[in-house]
Amino acid sequence: MIAAVNGSASAWPNGMPGGLPRLLPPRPEGLRGHLARFGPVPYLGRPGALIADVQAAGLTGRGGAAFPAHRKLAVVASARGPKVVVANGAESEPASRKDETLLHVAPNLVLDGLQLAAEAVGASQAYLYLHQGAGSGIRQALDERAASRQDWLEVTIADTPPRFLAGQESAVVNRLGGGPAIPVFTPPRVTERGLGGRPTLVQNVETLAHLALIARYGPRWFRALGTQEEPGSMITTCYPASGGCRVIETAIGTPLAALLGPAEEAQAWLVGGYHGSWLPAPDTGLTLDNSSLRGLGAAVGAGVLAALPADRCGVAETARVVSYLAAESAGQCGPCLNGLPRIAATLAELAGLWPRRNARGDVERWAGLVNRRGACSHPDGTVRFVRSALRVFEPEFRLHERGHCSAASRRPFLPLPNGIPTSEDDWA
């Protein structure tokens, strides 16, 4: 289900509303409808204009890291020699559906942003990086654009395997270069030396769609939604306690309760996905912005939000996800190779009844040993998720240690992919 939250009805050029929806039309939109609504891509022949407008707008990356978009653009633009730009649609977080939805209903907005970014940095190659089977609609959009000569730079579609780390930007570049889709050691960053040694801009597809709108309507329009510190809208994937999945475009700063439903229906909220954090009994004052969440050790991330129903076991849900994350490790360093499988196996023990006396203490200790020692951010994100569970579900952990579980239902709630190893035995 696609929805918009916290929109307004003020008028803008070409009928574009000042509120919502901005990115997500109510139904899939072809090139003709897209051009009727937005007109052609602006800026052609003025490559420096976009970077200045993106900086003034305050856009941050929507792939999860919230890095200022103009800074990545500026680094690649200032580099010498041939450059590459990549639209990253490898939505590897199993609970996220935002990029998939955006590419389905508004592919031309993403492709506009890709062309604008390529012009802004002076790229001579452009790629669209997608999961296998996700590119049929986007291929049709590219064919329509080619027939009407919309684009100045040809776009190559590249497939990525369905692995959790495949969307990390160094993994993207490694895959495009013919290697496996696993992160590589940095520095240098891909913006300095990426595909084929060339400076490479890797931007999430939602970020590129925002670029296309900022180019048309300007920074002031973009800042009409969101907060002063974190302006604009974002697409979220929400799992309310009542069940189902909703893809929602919302203003940054929207109350979490407006996205996840009544607080009394949930025992905890998960914010930021599987590298995110569990939050205790829902706080109706929390909003969807990093300023609100930072004090609780949480972050918006890629906009995955879930309200755990009161009849489920938070320990069991955490153990399932961590087993998956351990199995998805690239296996390139000790924290992933040894630490995550051991943490996952012990959490599985804790999800049962009568675990060893020291099992919870072992998980806490190993989480401390793993943190900030990996070759990429995968161990850090995983132990962030684990540590938040140890805090939020402490009463449930203690109950399991006494041979009981409070859950009325053992049916899994958080989504995990089918056919992917989810146990320590399968990790190697």
C-alpha cells in the first residue's frame, strides 16, 4: 500500500503540490504522464547549478547514512579525468520496500536525477544497479526515453545478487568492476577512486529522485516540508502492529505514532531496520528525524519502521534477524567471521527456555569486542541492533532464563527473505 502523510495543498509550478505526495504518484507513471506533470529535465548546459541548489536545500542521502548529498557531488565534480555515476537501487535490507516502490511508480523521476547528477559531476558513464528481476519496468522507461531523446548519457543496467551487503557503495563498485558484491577496504573512497580507478558517485535512487525535484522547484520548495535541521520528505516502509506493510511518503519530523499506529498496540518500535535500534514501550512524542532519535541511540536510517505486536517475543524476533545477518556476512574480517555467528548462536539459545546462566553476559561481552573493529559497518550495525534488544527486552530475557516466554504467538513478524541461510550451520 502506498500512502502520503502530512501533506498540504498549496500550488506550485506544473501543478506540483507544496506538500505531499512529492515522489510517489498514486499509480505507475509512464514518460508521457511524467513530462506532463514535471516538464523536461532542467539545467542542461549548466552543470554547477545543481550542486549549489542541493546544498541550499539541505538534502541528505536517503540510502541510510544521511550524508549531505552536495558533498559527494562536489568531491566527484572537482576530481580530474573520466568519472562514473551510479543509481543504487540494490535495496538489500529485507524489510525495506521504498526503492522498489519508487522505481515501479516513478522510474522517470529517478532517471531524471541520474542524468542531472551525471551532468553535475561531469560523468561519462552512468549505471543503474538493481536486483535481478527488478528491472523490467525501468528498462521500458529507458526505451521510452531513448525513443524521445530525453537523455544525453546512456544508462547501463547492472544486476546485483540478493545479499544484504550488496548495496554498500564499495560493494557496488566492486560488482560493477566484475568482482563479488562485497565491501572492500577503504580508503580511498569510491568518490576518489572507484570503478576502474575513476572517481565514482554512488547515490541511492530516492536521493536522485529528490535531486530531480529540487532542480525543478528549488531549495525553498524542498524545505517547505521537514524540519530546519533535516528538511524535505522521505519514503518509509512501515509495519504496524496490526499487520501488513505500507510504503509511505512522509515529511521528516512526522510523529512515529502517525506512521505506526496507536502506541498501545505495540510493545516496542524498531527504527532504522536491521542495522537499527529497538525502542522501548512506544513514546508518542518521538518523531521521524535523527535529532529526536539520537538521544535514544537510534537513527532514521533508510526509513524502515516496525511496531512489534504485544503477543510476539522480542527475543525470538531479534534472534531470527541476527542469525540472518550473521549468515549474510562477507566473511572478510574476524568480527564477522567469528563474532557474529557466535552472537547469533547464543541469541538463538536465549530465545529458547532455560539458556545457560552466562549466555546473556556472553552476548554483551562479544558485542563490545566486535564493535568498531570490522572491515565495514556490518558488525557495528548488527551489534547496535543486538544491544538495543538486550536493553528493551531485558524482562523477556529474564523470563526465558526462568523457563518461560510471554509470547502468545510464535508466528514470525519481521520479514526475512526465503532461501537465504539463517542459521550458524549455514553461515560458511
